[in-house]
Amino acid sequence: MQYSTLFKIGTDGLSSEAEVETRLLPKLFSDLGHIDKHVIPKKRVSSLTTYSGSKKQKIEVDFLLQNSAGKARVIVEAKDPKKNIEDAFGQAASYALRSCKKLTNAKQA
């Protein structure tokens, strides 16, 4: 049985969001079967322009995972290991909702 390389990562050495992005997530994406050309880092993802009332804001996602057809399927938001991941959930969800062109619950289009 082959085990994930993630079990071999010493997370004690991860002390910043940048280390999570460069040392942890690439291994995770690989273990999950995502090939490099479908893992798009923030340097190659256009900023999203969002509006909250009249306030305009540009946001950047950390990674975009695409399917084999090149369509965006997953937005990944990395966080510093010292930050509470639940606090970041709203941020990632808002990115996803703002970038979706269509939402469905499988019963309603």
C-alpha cells in the first residue's frame, strides 16, 4: 500500500503562509492526483474584482485547480499555520462565490 507523502512532512517547520504554499500544498496536490499543468499558482491567476456596495476590491486566490479540460474547479486559499483555518473559510468561500458564473444545487440552475 502506498501512503501519502504528507505523512512524512514535519509541519513544525512550516511557519508562514509562503511555506504552506511552497512546501505543503504542492505535495498535497500531487498526492491528490493533480498534474502540474492543472495547478495554477497565484502568479498566473488574474485578480478578481469584487464589489461590496460601492467599494471596489481586487482579490487574489493562492491556487486554482483545473480539470483536464482546463476549467477551474477548486479555489485554494493558503493560510499561515498560526491562523485559525475556520476564520479563513469565509474568505475562500467569498472568492469562490464571486468567481462563479453559475450556482446550482442540482435541482435548480
